[in-house]
Amino acid sequence: MDIHNLEQIKQEFSGFQQEFETGNKEKALEKLLELLDALEEADTSRRAAQIDKDGNVTLSSEIQAGKPAAEKSAEDGTGESQPLYMSLNHVMEYYIFAYYFQPATEVRCTDIPYGEYYRTYGQLALSMQKYNGAKKAYERAIAWNPVDLDAYLGLAEVYKYQNQREKYLTVTKQAYRYCCTRATMARYYRNMAFYYLSGYEPETARACYQYSNVYYHTENADSELKYISEAIQQETPQTDIRAIQKLFDEKQIEPGPDSQTIGIVYKVGEILLKDGDYKLAKDCYSIVYDITQDASAEKLLNELEAAIAGN
């Protein structure tokens, strides 16, 4: 596999898509795995991160792509001089990664969308109840992009189906700081609700589902609230934000989005705006406005939409 021939790689991926569209999921999964294995065999780039058996994500040390996690590179010693490679979904992830992981070496971006390919494999494998395959795929997606929220949430789903509650919690808590929209914050609280409900703490789970609906109302949360109400034979109380936040403080559940992440996204928007990259800047300000409803972000967003429409 020539990892520099992007057209060839896209053609190989289209083969997977064709099989998937015809409904042959097994064949589609097989084709995508063949592509990913061939890419990893040919690409010795150092992935940005590594993930341990408990689901903890850390900055990559000496581990190289295409080599087992326990194998050290004799050629490169500790590997400190090797650049890290990330598979980005959006440029803002580069800055979020730099802030939280503080790499001491150069960070480069891959041309190959490893993250997208591994997430796609993970989603399909999960839908087919191939949990071990899905787990490996999501772990690899995180290794290529350790701030990819969808990869964390996918891995959490795998742990959910495997009944590994503590790993589910570990991954969900790590995902939290990358939740920067109302919908993703609501997902974080639904995940926390599931953790407490499966641990026989229905009152805490109920509070999480209610708080989830404050951020983004879903039928899923409503359904779970109804289930809890029937299970404990108690009507769901009115949402009391102060009472819920007091409970969250006791349980060490985050009461809102990570202000550092929102600040980074806003700053990246400023950088992109200054560079004249209006569409990417709009993405950033859309996120900030969605979660904060900040008037200045709304003003910038409106100006960007007008500028884009005028071009």
C-alpha cells in the first residue's frame, strides 16, 4: 500500500462503501479491515497517543504505528525526537490537543483520515455486536486523535455493552472535556446517568437525565426518566438546578462544560478569522455561541455568515 497515493486509498475505501450500501456488512467490514491493516503496515508514523487497558489516554511515548504497544524502537531510543501524527477532523482539535497534552515534540497532521476510517469500522462492528473489533477500532481512532469526542463516546458504548462500568466511567470522564456543544454536554450527562442507574443509584441517575434535558432535550432521557419513576414508584420531581448541582458537587460530576475548552475554541476562531478562513472560524464561533449563548459570539457569527454569503 502506497500511503502517499491518496487516490488509491480513497478507491479502496469506496470498495468498502459499495459493499456496505448493498447491505453486505460482513464483506464491508472485511474490506475496511484489510485497508486499515495495509495502511498501518506501511505507515510507521508515531501516533499522537496511547491508551492503556483501563481506558486511560496518555501522550505517546516510544510507541510507533505498526508496532505492538509493548515494543520499543531500538532505532529511535525513547522516541522523543520523533514527531507525533494526528488525524484531525477540524483544525481546532490541534489546539485542544496541544493545550491538554502539552507535547514536547513536533505535531504533524496525517493526510490519511485514520480517525474517520477507524470510527467507521467501530460503528459498523458495534452495530454487528462485534465488540472486541469495535473496541480496537475506537482505541486506534483515539491513538490517532486523542481529542476526538466521537471516538471516546464510541469506546464508552463498547464498554457499556461489555458491562465494564468502571472503564465506561473512565472513558466518559475523559470525553467530558471535549464536549463543547449543548448536544454533547447532554450526551455526557446521559452517560453519567447510565453509570449511576446501572450501579443502583436511581436518584443520581434521575438528576443526570433531568440535567441532560436542560442542555438538550431528548426522547431517550424522557424514556429513562419514565423508567426510573416506575421502578422506584415515585413521580419525577420538577427540575431543581440548584439541588442537582449540589448533588453533582457531592458526586464529583461536572456541572457544566470545561471553560478551558470553550476558551480554546474561541481563541482558535479568532486566529482563523484573522487569517481570513471564515468558514472554519464560523465553525468555532458556532460552537461557542451554542454552548454559551454569548452575545459577542453571536455578533461575530452573524458577521461571518454575511461575509461568507458575500464571497
